[in-house]
Amino acid sequence: MWFLGSRSVHLGARFLILLLTAETGILVLLAGAVLFQGGAVGIDVESFAPSNVFSPGLGGVLTLAFAAFIGFEATALYREEAKDPARTVPRATYIAVAFLGLFYAFMVWIVIQAYGPDQALALAASDPAGMYFNAIEQYVGGWASTLMELLIITSILASLLAFHNAITRYVFALSRERVLPRALGKLHPVYKSPYVASAVQSFLAMVVIVVFVIIGADPYLELLLWVNSPGIVGIVVLQVMAAAAVIAFFWKDRRGHSVWRVLIAPASALLMLVYATYLIVDQMELITAAGTAVNVVLVAVTPVSLAVGWLLGSRLERRDPAQFARLGTTDVDAGPSA
């Protein structure tokens, strides 16, 4: 992660494209085999019936769905490294959300066809982790199941790289705005990447891993889930705040934008994201597989972080009003080096 994160964004992008293409390809192979062979009991769309979609377990499904979509907003972090950010960043965001939503729904429907509705429901309750592996072994072959297992590992690498790049660019932006030490805002002279922030993030990740190893924690149930879960709550809460901020920013002056863009869309997003936050907090055990005490601590990370941020922001506003006002802008290029 450190090596790729400290290099050009294009190198990391090519690495991610390679892995994501392979991971998507193995799923498309499964889909093609299931459709070609007609599934277990024939192809149908029963699972899309409203009675099945709006079922009592919908809250749990939405909780996991919001967790699965964390990261689509990261396209905005690459604004400085994009050639035409005003056009490419929004386009990349919309394409990512549309593709993920449609592809996720399609592949879940495919696995239902692979087993038949009744058996798929039973397997989802007894062995959800093995559903896709067993399906591709049955419809394609054992070699495909082994390849899918390998691609699960590479998908973890891809997600880690995406998170690493996102964190380093947050740190870089905060450094350029003089909230964090200026050294973290240095760009590599050759690769033009935030290499100092990347190195610091890699070091902090190593410290966390070593601590969990020393205490003998489970690498998946505790290290992965416990460390990631506060981020799920935090990012959705940030999305709530962003939706509210859009409304507040354009309330008196739409600046030529449509009512849909500055009021209806963000207001709708605000309401749905507030509900999503409630679902995630209420059903946190679905994400963490932990008890109440652990979940309370993990959820508390978000309000505590916001409180600390508010205190630091209030201090900065009193000490340097001009710098505080600058935090509300997006012109990072107008930093200390300008």
C-alpha cells in the first residue's frame, strides 16, 4: 500500500483497474453460465416482487448496503490530480454509483437463479459466505471457484489501496490548508503524489496491526471489522452534513443553479441519509459481529471526533479568522505556496 500510494495516482489507478476487471470478470463468467444453463429451476424475476423487496428484513439489508457503498464519494479527492475535474469528477461519481447499484443487484439475482428461490434463502441463512463459490464450482468448475477465492484476496488489496489513497489525500488537503503540519502537504518531486502523508498513514496502519497482533485479536472479526466500522458511521454522518451544507450554502443565492440541484436533491438525500444513519447505529451488530459494549464504543467514535473537530475549529476561528474562513473554500491551490 505504501509503495503504490507514494507513486503516481495513475500507477495506483492501473493497478486497481487490473484487479477490478478480473474480479468483475469472474462474476460475469458466473452470470453467463447460470443464464446459459437456465439456473436451478428456470429463470424468473420473483425476487424483484414488491412483497420480497419490502420485507421485514429490509432495514438490515439497507444497513449492509450503505456500508458496501462507502467509498464512492472518494472521486472528489482526486480533484487536483484530474485534468478536467469539473467534468470528470461528477461523471466518475455518477458512473460508479450506477454501475455498482445495478451490478450488485444483478449478481444477487444471479445467485438466486443459481440455487432457486427456496434453496437460495436457506443457504443465505446457513452459509452466506459460500454461496458464490459453490455456485461457480457447480456451473463453471472447480478451477473457477479457486480463482474466485484468489480474487477475493486481491479485492481486499484493491479496497485497502483505495482507502489508503483517500486518507492520504484528506491529510494532504488539511495540511495545505494549514490545519495539519505543512510537511504532510509535500508532493513527490517526480510522481506528484502526497508521499509524506502516504508514509505517515502506512506507519500508523502498521502500528494498529502490531497492537492487534500483540493482544491476540482475530484478524477479521476484530481487526478488520472493529477498525472499519467507525468509518462507516462517520462517513455517512459526513454525507448527512454535506447534504445539509448544500442547502445552507445556496439558501439565499442559488448562483444560477436549478432548484432541483440546490434544494430538492440535497433535501431528499438529507432525509434518506438521516434514516440510513439510524439504521446503521440501530443494527451495528450486523456490521461488527460484536456485543453491545463494543458497538457503543465504535459508534461513539463519530460524535467524539466531531466534538474534538468543533473545539479545534472554534480555537482556529478565534486565533486566525482568515485561515478559518479559508477552510470553507475549495481553492486548495491558493495555499501557502501560491
